[in-house]
Amino acid sequence: MLMIVPLNTLRPGERGIVVNILGGFTARQRLVSMGLTPGAVVQIIESHPYGPIIISVGGVRFAIGRGMAAKVMVRKL
Amino acid sequence: MMKVIALAGNPNVGKTTIFNALTGLRQHVGNWPGVTVEKKEGVFEHKGQKFLVVDLPGTYSLTTHSIDELVARDFLLKGSADVVVNVVDATALMRNLFLTMEILEMGLKNVIIALNKIDLAEKRGIQINVKRMEEILGVPVVPLNAREGIGIDELKDKIVQMTRGEIKTSPIIPRYDPEVEREIRHIEDALKGTELARDYNLRWLAVKLLQRDDGVIKLVLRHLGSEKLDEIMRHIGEVEERYRRAMDLIIASQKYEFIDGLMHRFVKYTHEQGETLSDQLDRFLTHPVYGLLALFGVFYLLFKFVFALGLPLQEELDVVFSSFGEWLAPQIANETLRGLVVDGIIAGVGSVLSFFPLVFLLFLALSILEDVGYMARAAVVMERIMRKFGLPGKSFIPLVLAFGCNVPAVMATRTLDDERDRIITMLVNPLIPCSARLSVISFLAGAFFASHQALVALSIYATAVLLALLVAWLLSRFVVRGEESPFIIELPEYLIPSWKTVALHSWERSKEFIKKAGTIILLGSVVIWYLSSYPVQMGTGGSYAERLGALFEPYMKLMGLDWKAAVSLLFGIIAKENVISTYGIIYGSEEAIAGAMTPLQAYVLGMVTTLYVPCIATIGAIRAESNWKWAAFTVVYMIGLASLVGILIWNVGTALGY
């Protein structure tokens, strides 16, 4: 439980395990149904200073808004 | 009796491809009752049995938080389908099986899994033992490569067998930790004595209640009363305390764990998946700078394609209809009838149909981009910019289309999942100058500002675009409130488009445009014909149209224009290019316009024409995609905005001595 950080702080290539999702019910449900659930391994594919981050979850690529990524808490691997 | 087949699945799994492969051209698009979610239905026959296929909206799960999911869920819950075909993407099994588990959890037994993209999965080293998968899930699994049409016949066979009752299924139901299971049992026991036990699968209700599903909470409240419900909710709260996590997250992650456990028994990965070609392309196409450049390039080509091909066709159709009218006119003896048929109906039908090539080509180009997978990338690139104006990146597409024609552009707002985003994008859409307004702007610029033609045209365009963004921002702040939609979008792997899907899709869309916009345009041109022919022909000053114009003259004076502008703008509501041709009728020729106005007046006219009211087809499209209230709102705010800008420019212009 050492390094629990928001997903948006990871750099390209880094991976993390989702431990919790903060934020509203709707946003949470949306993330969860797409596979971004506690226990899932997420890898950052692309991240630029502004705008969405591109991630890989379960072999699928997603673009996720920075604000939303900040609500996904991950344990850095 | 026609048997009903429901197609359910995630977005981007090839559901539409399978739907088309099953039904071919025997399909039609409508709306689900009461909502603006698209409903596709089609029929096919196999082994002497007729089937009605209903394509449910593509969803990742079946919660009640979006209309799409609610529609799909209600359809499945009601037991409306004889067979549910759950389309599953073999390359993203884990996530796809999440929806499968939600479907099976409802207690449905008549489920067939269509395991699509099996060829792609194999290429990526994902080996699926279909036989084992069938045994473990307890329902039939048919592997497919729908793009190539492989597996479609096997799927049809299985559907027939299932409707004949020849397949025994024993669907697997997801299990959770003992603590969660205890809560489920607790709720099930409470519900057992109620009427709900007759209509619903109690375990499903219990799981949904644990997830605090709005619809289910209300349902249970009606049958159990608030006291019992409160007690259940208190229990849930206690479990959440222990897990230190919201119950819906607990359920979801345990469901994924369950799926993971199952998958170990029928999936093998022969090699690690490294960086794919799609990733390499994305590095470029979603880049903040290169991605934006690529986007401009792509849409430049799109417009080139649509207009280079579509405009000549449009002109040709115009000629065909007007010469048909000229041919028909002498054949009708009654003058009133002749006027109605030739100037009213034929002119109206002609203008609707002449739009068809443009609309079709536009939809064709868009469908190709969508099918290739590029649209999701365009949304990512534009997200950075559009969000500043309160809009999601995806709304960029309908706005760009508007430069061509606002009607398909308004229809394209459907691709936005969020209601609030959809309405805002629709309402600001008519501010973007379409190609009809381009003809007015370029005529005025050419006639009055020969030396600064491009600059003048550009200034009108820039003003319109800036106002569209400003209005979007204002609307998102003050009028169409609601939570800003969370941005998460799947980036499907780039694929060569399936031509059948693309062609069918664009055909259906353009047909719909003709049907929806057609009636209103027709009606409008009959009204115009009447106003300009009674009680006397226009040009004499005594027609209803001209009298109406005179009525508006005092208002028009505020922006330096006269009754002639009022009449022209009135007719421009039918189609914006009418503004110039109406002037032409009043003055006797279009060339005469140049001597009748000052450059400043012409500039105001160009600006007002661009901003004032959407053409009648666009109003019709907005009404069809939302309701009369929003259509009326658009008309009102645009008149206000156009007047404001017109008055401002006129007064500033005269003060500066132009």
C-alpha cells in the first residue's frame, strides 16, 4: 500500500493496479463498465501536458479525460 | 409467427456488421418509443422460420444511468426476445463478458454468444477453446469473423435450434464473496413474499439493489415500504464500511474477478501483446499538435470529396426539376393549380431531392471515418479545445459538418451520448455558415467589395464561428445545465471499413433526411408560393410577401435595411440562397442589387443572413432530434443575435463614416 496515486500522475509506460474510484456514481459506473475497476491493471500509453490520457486496460485502449483520471486511484507497479 | 431476436453487446464489437449480415437490405431505422435512441430492426428467414432482429443500443453495462442502457435493459427484462444474441469481441473478452454476466444475471436462459473477431484474437495470440467456453458459460458460443461473413450461417442455425427448443442451456450466474452473497440472500428473502417474485428474477433485483440502482430502488420501495428498504440500505452501508469501498465498486470488481476465474479455464495467451500498429498510428493521430494537423487534413479531404462530387449532382438535379416544371406548366389549364404544382410542390420536392447527393456523400464519408476508427481519435484531439467552450470533443464533428449543410449536421449530433451535450451542439449548429450561406456571402462580397472580397467573407465566417462557440459556452453555463459529461472513450483498433456496413448506414441516414426534412421543406415552399403570388404577383409591391416586408421596415431600419431585405430574409428561411434571388425578383435582376445598397448595408445584410434564422429544413431537423421547444428557442435566440449584431455593425459603421 505504499504508492497510491491518482492515475493522471503516472507517466507513459508506467502501470498501476486500480484500488479505488472516487467521484460521482455516474462517472464511477461508466469507468467500471469499461473495465476500469478495482483490481484492474492499467498502463499509460500516451500522456501530454494537456487533454486526455491514453490508457490500456485489458488489452483495450481508452482515452480518458484528465479530470476523470484524477479520480482513479492506483497502486503503482 | 415471427420470432424476435435481440442483438446485445458493447459498442465497437461488430454488432452492426452482424446485424447487416443477418438482415441485408430488409431493415429499417426508427426510434425507441419516447426517446431519441435509434432503433434498428430487420427481418430474415432461415430454414422456413421468419425472424425479426432488433439491434439493441451498444452498451458496456445495463445500469439505468444512460437512456441507451435503460432501453436495452428494459427490452431484455420484459422478455420481449425469443433469443438474445450477445455479441462479444474476442480481442477484449474480459470487458465484454462483463455485459454477458449482467445479461445472464437477469436469469435469461435463451442466450447465444456470438464470439466475433475470432480471427483478430488468434492473430494476437489469444487462444479461445470454444467448446470449453460453452461448457463453462452454459450457453451456446458461435465463433465468427463477421466482416468476412464467416460464422453467420452457423449463428442462424443455432438461432433456429434455440427457438425450436432443441438446445438445453444452463447459464452460469456470477458469484460474489460470502459477505456479499449473504446480503443478496437477505434481500431475496425479503422480496420472496412480494409480487416482484412473479415478474422478476429476485437475485438480479437483489444485486441491482446492492448497486443502488435508481429504477430498482423505486420498484422495491413500492413493494416493501420504506422501513424495510431502509434496513436493507443500512446493511449495505455496513458492508461498505468493512470493505472501505462503495458497494457498486465491490460488486463490479468481484464480477471481474469471477470472469477472470472463468477465463483461465478456456483462454490461453500464446504471446504477450506488444505495441500494435494502432498504437503507433495513435502516437501521431492523437498528438496535441500533429493530431490537430492530421485532423485538418482529413476534414479538408472530406469536404473536397463531398463537394467536388456532390455539387455538380445537386445542380444537375435542380436543372432536371426546373425543366420538368417548365414542361408541365403549359399542361395545366387552371392558373392556381399550375402555380401550386409548379412553383410550390415541384420546386419544393426539387429542392429536397437536390440535397440528397450532398447528404448521402457526407454520411458516406463520415461512416467510413467512423468504421475505420478515426472518429474516436478526432474526438480526443478536439477534446482539448472544445472543452473550453463547455462542449465535448465529439461535438466537433457535427459542427464541422455544418459548413456543408446544417441538416445532416444536426442529425449527426446523435453520436453524442450525453443529452446535454447533444442539445447544446444542436442549438449552436445553425450559427455555422452552411454552403447555401456561402453563396450569399460570396455574392455580396463580390458585388460590393471587389478588392477585399476574401477578407470580407472571412470576417463574416469568423464572426459566425466565434459566436457559435460563445453561445455554446453561455448555453452550457446558463441554459442547458447538467453535469459536465465525463470523458472516456474507447479507441477501437483501426480497421479497413466494411463496405456493406458503410453503404447501408449512409443510405439509411440519407433516406431518413429526405423523410424528415422533406415534408417541412415542401410545406414551406407552398407557403412562399402563396405569399408571393397573392393577391397579386410579387414585383408589383402588392403581394402578401411585400406587404409583410413593409410591416417589418421600421425594425429593419435599425440596421440600415429596408422592406426589400425583410422580404428576402423571409424567403431565405426556406433556403438561404433565396435571399439573393428574391432581391433579384424585386429589382428585376441580380446585377441591379449592386447599385441599390451601400457596401455597409451589403455587409450588414451578409452578416444578418448568416446569423438570423436556421433554414426551414434545419428547424425541422432540430425539432425531429429534440422537440418544438428547442426548435423555437433556436429561432428566437438567433433572431435576437442577428438583430444585435446587425444594429451594432450599422451604427458603428455609420459612426465611422462608411
